[in-house]
Amino acid sequence: MKTRLLIIFVVVIVTVGIGIIYLVIESEKTFEDIVIIDALSNIQYNQYRDSDTHYERVDRERKYYGSMSDIQLYNATEDLKADDDTIRVTFDANYFQFGNKTELISEKFVAVISNNQTFVARCNFFYIPSMDDRTPAKQIHILKYIGVTENNGTDYFGFIHEAGYISDSIDCKFPEMIIHSIDINFDIVENNYYGDVWDP
């Protein structure tokens, strides 16, 4: 009997300990972070999963798609090969949320993006079309980086672009939405429904 009680006691202590460790680890994320991660992890797409491919010039002098204001090849560390297509992307808060910008924001965020990695590039208010009604939502524009492509002597950064939507109750929070999106596999479909979009 005492042995059984001791075993139960040990199991309870271990379980509680694991729970406390979990809470300590999770405490690094705020409730808002968890809400954003959950929303992005359960993003909805339309039934056709439309996508297009953006090819943006490496030597481009103006901003890139969505909130990307600058892109540079990132091969400055020894653990990356010389031909690695990893990029360093600067995101600008002024271009992240479309539709209700009232003043300029001086906030920027820099992230390192690897080949085939997906991330959120912009967020905007959106009505989900339906037969009976239009449901308000937030439209999330996702990019999948596919590396550098050469075309007619010019190098281009390639991105598969697809849009999905989440609840309208979720704020288009910058840069948190970008930060948390980088760790999510959005399973971008490369059907190229809208074709290729090349920088001039």
C-alpha cells in the first residue's frame, strides 16, 4: 500500500514539474502571440488555392512586394555555402497592413529567410465572398521563397504568392505576425493559377 502511494506521489510530482517547466517555456510568448500563432496555423484558403509567382529583381531600387522594403543575399556566415540563396529581408510596418494607414510608422523588422521557407508579407481587411452574405475577415498574403533565378542575364528573387484568411478579430500586428509565421508550414500550392509576375 505504501509503495503504491509512493509511486502515485512520485508520478504527481513529476507531472506537476513537467507542467511547470512547460509554463515557464511558454511564458516567453504572450497571450496575443499564442492567438496569432493559432490563427495562422489554421488559416483558410479558397477552394481553388490560387497562386502566382513573383520574380523580383535582385538589383531592384524600389521596395519589393507587400511589406518587404529591402532584400539582400545572406551568405556572410561560414555555415552557409557561397551559392546559398538565403536572404536577409527588411520589412516595413508602413506597408504591412493595407487599407487603414493614417500616419507613417518608423518601425522595421529584419529576418533571415531560407530557400522554401514561408512567411506573411502583408495583412488587410477582407470580405469572404459567399452566396448569401459577405463575412468580414483578415486576408493574409503569404510568400514562399524559392531562391534566385536567372533570366536573360538578370537575377531575380522568386516567391510563390498565395492569400488566405483568418478571423477579423485578429489584429494585423507588426512584426509579431511575421515573426510567428516563419515557423509555420503554410503548405503553399504552386499551381501558378495567375501565372508569373516578372519585374521589368
